[in-house]
Amino acid sequence: MSELDKLKYLDASLIYMEKISDFLWKIPKEGPMRVPALVVASDKLLEKMKQDKTLVQIANVTTLPGIQKHAIVMPDGHEGYGFPIGGVAAFDAEEGGVSPGGVGFDINCGVRLLRTNLRYEDLKGKLNNLVEILFKNIPSGLGSKGKVRVTRSQLDEVLEEGVNWALRNGYGWDEDIERIEEYGKYEGADSTKVSDRAKKRGMPQLGSLGSGNHFLEVQKVDKIYDEETAKKFGIEEEGQVTVMIHTGSRGLGHQVCGDYIKIIMEKHKDLIKKLPDPQLVFAPSSSKEFEDYLKAMKASANFAWTNRQMITHWVRESFEKVFNESAESLGLNLVYDVAHNLAKFEEHEINGVNKKLYVHRKGATRAFGPGHKELPKIYQSTGQPVIIPGSMGTASYLLVGSKKAEDLTFGSTAHGAGRVMSRHAALRTYTMQAIEKELSRRGIILKSASRRGAIEEAPGAYKDIDEVARVSHEIGIGRKVARLVPMGVIKG
């Protein structure tokens, strides 16, 4: 059996790991591994990772050409397609390439946070109505269609212009754009690299929440850990009302990923034979497929940012209707919008030398520290806002990026709670009645487009978000700023 075959069939329990600290583990380089792998986790979270293929998958990632320094699993890591979800890896711009599985099927699945001037008490007698209006105004669910119908040429503009298109058409405020990663427009996007099938799937879905783990929540600030940073983010006191939007590029991004996996597998059969897992399908940086996929991925990212921007517009309209005040007077300002599933062209220090790399963050959040050149002026002094959404009915976290993250994890941290139970297992374990009863006990209103979808996303199907945030904070790759808890949840 070859070294690659040994790695391919390796069981997680057989992987040797060195404990570096309470929250950092190392899988040493051996056999076909080009670099070591790091796992950021507590003992509790690591045990969950050992129950699926997370550790085997991150070891597999280290065999890819051009990989630099180490591959990393975030605290919420779990098994995915090729790369584990929660996987981060960086590849040399010339010797490496890009892996669609290292970006993920839901390209630029991401989350944005809105703050308000409202307090928890201001929603008394109005929360039910607010949730109903939000549910009515924002399409959600599997196959859900947006309220706006765009033509093919308009969709191409969205794919290439991103949030600029939304603002030009009246969806949002000019100030929103500096509070979005990449300013809401990934330069270099090319709509011609997105297939007709992907466009057909995306056209009716622009401005919709979708299904799965996507949600819209009306939340309140439960606890503030860093008052100075929180105030700079617009979070001023406990009990303050916030809104969180979690969705991505819908069917368009999923189709783009599937299209290019098929194309790259066909064009690079010899390369794939050398990989321990064909799901690691990889386009070398010298190839046409590399250039085409990146342009299509960027276009998908622009779709996702525009999607969240349009939903933000309807959130503001919904609050205006319920409170009979303007969104401006209600203070519905965007805190930040971060992407989870992207490959980014960035500069990082490797062995004392600055190198240009393609950083893959799959189920991971960018977490740059103070002074980073890619951050807007408003967050230069603090570092980047990092938003980690929880599962339905649990807490979410607002964190801030750090220099430690830049040094250790290519400026990355966790992106959420991470599943511990499959959707089928959740359906066998939970009932809608039990979920509604539990949420009601906590004072949380649930509106879901699908009973099945709500059951699949039961809080018990996910890891402990408090533990994920604690590990990020303790190791220093994303410091806790505030804890947010839901009052109203809208699910697809």
C-alpha cells in the first residue's frame, strides 16, 4: 500500500497528535504530508472531531501542492466535502492553486449584524408582530424565491458589481459598503464564467434567505465582555436589540461549485490520481480552470453580498412599519458583514518572508487584527468585527480579530457552532412540538417555512457555541466582545 493509500484509509483514532497547549494540537508532518496540521480545540471539541473524518481530512489537505506553513482546523470543525468544514489552508500563488472543495458549495455563505437604538423593553407587545412582518417580507425556505425579479443582464450586473448594484437600485445606505468584507464587491468577478444553469438557479432567488442552517434573528445583547470595542462597533449596553442575517449565494453558488469540480476533475485526471481523496480536486495556478473558477467564485460571492444587502433593506422596512419610525432614527446600522466560504488572495509572513497566497477559508471567518491594510478606517484601531452565529435558539457571538490570528491561523477563526448530528439523525431525535416548546420556554418566537427544516436545525444538533467562542478567545484568534441571544427566529 502506498503512502497516499495509507493516509486515504486512515482512521481518526490512529492519527498521532501532539498537544501544544490547552487549545492547540499538532498533527506532525509524515508520509505524503507536505506540512503539519494544527487543530484549535478544547478536549471537549476535539472528542467530537474524532467521531467523524475531520482529522483525516485536514491531514489529507496537507498533501496538496504549494501548501504553506500548516493546515488548520477551527474549533467548530467537522467533516465536509474534501476539506473539513472549519478548515483553513494557504497555497503559494505560483506553485499552488485553488480547490473548490476548500471553498465549499455555498460560496460566501456569510453573516451580517445590524445594531439598533432599541432595547429589549421596546419590543414588549411588538415582538410577535415584528417577527410576522419579517417572515412575510423576507422569503425563506428551500427553493424560496426573492421578491425582486431580475433579468439576465441585471443578474450579470449583480455578479460583477455586488452591493454597488443594490445601492444603485435603492437597497441600502451608502455607509453600508464600508462595513462589508471586500466592500461588497470582489474585484475580478466575471459573469461569463458562471454557467447558464447556475444563473437560472440564481435569478429567482436573489433577496431570499434559503434553508438549512440559514436564519434571520432578532436578538438582544446578553453580555458585553469588552466595553470599549463594543461601543466602537455600535454595541452600547446589555439588552440592546440587534438583528443577524445568515445566508449565502443560494443555488447559484452551489451550481458554480459543482460545475467546476466536474470541469477540474475532467481536465486534471493525472493530478487527482496523486491525491489521497478525489474530493480535494485541485486546479493548479497555471491552468485556465484556476482562472475561470476564481472569476466564477468571485461572481458568486458578489451575489451573496447583494443577497444579504437586499434582505437588510427589507429588515429596515419591517422595523419602520412596526415602530412607525425611520430606520435611521431606529439606528439600524450595519456593524459588519463577513464571509465564511471563500478563497482570498492575501499576503502573509512565511518563515520571515512575506508571500502572496491563496487562503482557503471553508467554514471559517477572516479575523484580521488592528492596523491591517484590508480593514476599513472605522475598524483600523480595533481590528475586524467577527460574527459567529449560533444554532437556532442558542447564543451568537461578536468577536474582534487579532494579530495572534494573523500569526497562527492566517487571520482566521471559527464561523459557527458546527454540526455534531446529521440532519437525518436530528429528524429521528427531535419533534417540532418539542423544539417549539423548548424555544417558547426561553421566550423565543420561531417562524419556519418548513417543519422538517426546523427539526433538522434543532439546537441539540450542533456543538456548544459558548465552548467554540471560549476556545477562540482563550487562544487569542478572536476575542469576545459581546454575546447575543435570540428573541425571534426565522428559518427556511
